[in-house]
Amino acid sequence: MDLELLQTPFYQRALIAAAMIGFSNGFFSGFVVLRRNALSVSALSHTMLPGIALGIFLTGSLSQWNAFVGAMVAALVVGLGSVAVARGNRIEQGTALAVLYTSAFAAGIALLPKLDTRQELEHWLFGDIIAVSNTDLWVAFGIGATMLLVTNLAMRPMLLTLFEPSVAAAQGVPVRLMQYLIFGLLILALVSSLQAVGCVLSVGLLVAPAAIVSLFTDRTSALFWGGGCVGAVGSVVAVLSSGALGITPGPAIVILFGLLFIASYLFSPKYGLIRFKRRTAN
């Protein structure tokens, strides 16, 4: 690692962004693991692409703000729309999400040939955390702080809604509102990671940290705070090592979490596969 590189403002911003985005997404990954809806996260991450394409189509240019707003609006429409459709109990939320997200994704693909900035979309597909500005840092900080504040204030009703929605309703918890809130925060987390890892890879940052922690402990609180710490430290380490490995930081972050997950699955003292096999042999 070149120490002179650490003294450059753009690299310092990238490390700060990696720590903030990694912690906020790692913290919220606890909800994803507990709710067992990683496929929903994948669907919503792909929904951001047509949102960005629509933003470019309407404004005629690709900028930080129209990409950010377009991705967030598209994910909100599809994500919250699937929750609304599922209210009638005729269509399951997963079915509604599959229909809405594939339709949106197809619309985005149809728009791509009409855009003059298709080459620049690569930064939004796979992330470009080295290019973050001071404004991007404040946006990431604002989103992360909002997510952490809301989730900690509403932690108990949100968890009760996830595990026992009927009991939550009996205790006066607005279950439908909690479902909208969880999906809304999930979308904020995805959008916040857009600059770091892009549309395609954002699901890794929002699932892997808590999945890794879950292989070491059964404590629910550890999934959140442990996931946040794993997300922050792993993201910073990946950015620092990406240059030496000759790969861009976005893929490096997701690759590192994938390797950590595999290692945890194999060697975890509590749930590791190799430990389990040794116990069985004995």
C-alpha cells in the first residue's frame, strides 16, 4: 500500500465513504438475514438501473443527482408497490415484486439504446467509490444516520412485525406501516451503496455482513452491530487492498465479503461445516 496515496483527499474520501456505507448497510443487513428476503434485495438492486436510465432520458444527461434520484424513485415504486399489491392477500409480495421488477428492468433495457451516455453507466453498475465527492459523503452520512436512528427507535415493533405479525397487530403495532418502513429503509440502504458498489453488486454489501455474523452467534443484537462492524472494516480493507490486487474497489468489497462468508461457513467454531463433520466423526 502506497502511503502517499493515503494522504490524497480523494482516497481519504473513499475510505470514509467505505466505512460509513459499510457500517450502515452491514447494520441493516441484520433485517435482511432475519427476514430471509435476500432475493427481494437482489430484485430491488436491479430495479435501480431502469431508474437511472429514466433519469438520464428525462434530463438528457447523466449526473450524480439524477442518477441518485432516479434509482431511489424506481426502487421505491417497485418495492413499496409490491407491498401495496400484497395487501389484498390474493397475490404474495414475492410474486408482485417479481412482476414489477422484471417489468421495470425490461423498460430500462428498452431505454438504453436511446441514451448517449451508455458507457458512463458502468460506474453506476459496478460502483466508483474513488470518485466520491464531499457532497457524496454528506449524503451517505445523512442516509446512514437516518437509517440507524429510525431502526434503533423502532427496533422492537419492526422485529415483532418480522417474526409475529399477528401478535404485533394484537399489541397495537401498525404492521402495514412497519412493512412499508422496513422496505423503505432497505431501499435507502441500497441507494446509499450505489456509489460504492453499484446496482449489480449492492446486494452483496446488504446481505453478507449479517450472514457472516450469523455463523458465529445466535444473538439478534449481534447481527445488527456485528454486521455493521464487519461491513465497515471489510469495506475499508477491500478499498485499501484493491490497488495491490489490481481490481476496482467495488468488486473488491463484494469479493472480500464472499471470501469471509465462505471461510466462516467452513471454520466457524459454532456452525462451521468442518467442525460439524469432526463432531460427527467423533
